Amino acid sequence: MAKRVAFFASKEEVEEYYNIQTNKQALFEPHYNLSPGHQLPVIILNNGEPEITRVRWGQMGANRAEQTTTEKEKVLDELKKNHVKRCILSLSGFFVWKDDEEKNHPFFIRLLNNAVMSVAGLYYEGDESFVSIITTEANTLVEPMSATMPMMLDRPTALQWLDPGIDLEDLLKEAGNLFMLTDLSVLRVSKKVNDPTNNSPEIIQPIPK
């Protein structure tokens, strides 16, 4: 499940990773505890070129954000809707809880050798645009805590993901096998993450078991 994510990559790291340029420094403000309803850094195609922007995570419901995640198996059906297109969420990592219950200790998952984690998403364009994180089956590192996890993309696949001319069925099949377990770090972190108002580098620091 994707309930909370973090973004703290630098402007230079993100621009180099996606081969983009922007003067909007505010897009790169770090946040260590982003929850549904927050604005996430998102890469979309604009006139055929990738650009970074911020888009709300989830559709705003009466009391909370809804449609924050989309199962991988439902992606093709969602993309048949005229206002839905592919996007990439440019993150630094995500949090999971044992059995997806936030009363338990959180764990922070990030890439060991890259400051940028590309996660596949869907961009719902409209008067109140929002994004949904695509989830897939958890790998053997994450599975003890959660049955699902965000669908991560490596750099070549991320750029293909944005290309509407690329066959999506093949891409969805490939996406489950892009990272080795040694590419990822799973850290037990403070329960301060459980409070979405907490936002500091401290909350992603490992704590002893």
C-alpha cells in the first residue's frame, strides 16, 4: 500500500535524471512525510517534452483524498478514459507499515544508489487535477510488511512510460522485475512518521530494532 512518501532529491539530481530544465525552484522543496492530499512532484509530457510540476495526490473527497492508488491490473482500463494519462512521480522513497496498520512501526524504502525514485502514476486532468500512484505486488523485501508497493521504474523504463506510443502491456509486465533486492534499502524508522504533520529529516533515520 502507498500511504506516505518522501521527496528530498535536489533540483540538480532531478533535472539530470529526467534530462529536464526548470527555473521553478519551489518545485524541489523537500518534504519527508507526504500524505494523500499533498502536492507531489510529477513528471508529465507537455507538447511531447517531459516537464516537472506539482499535482495533488488523490481526488479530494468529502473528508479525505480518494483514489490515491490504482492497482496495476486496472491501469489499462483507466487509461481508456479521455482525461487520464501516464505520469511519473519523482520521489525519494516510500513508507510501509506492518499489515498496513499505522499503529505499527513504519519502514522507509529507498534506492541505495540513486537519489531519485521514479514511481509510475496516472494523471487525472481536469478542473481539480490529481495523481494516483500505481501499485503492484510487493517484492520479497517489502512483502513481510505489506502485500503491495508502488510500481517503481528504472530510468529507461520511466522515459518509456511517458511515451504514449510505447506498448503499455509489455511495459507493465517488465516493471515488476526492474530492481534487484540489493538495489533497495529497508529501514525501520521512528513512529513520528505516523503523524503526518511531522516533517523533518529525522523521521527517515534508521532506529535500532
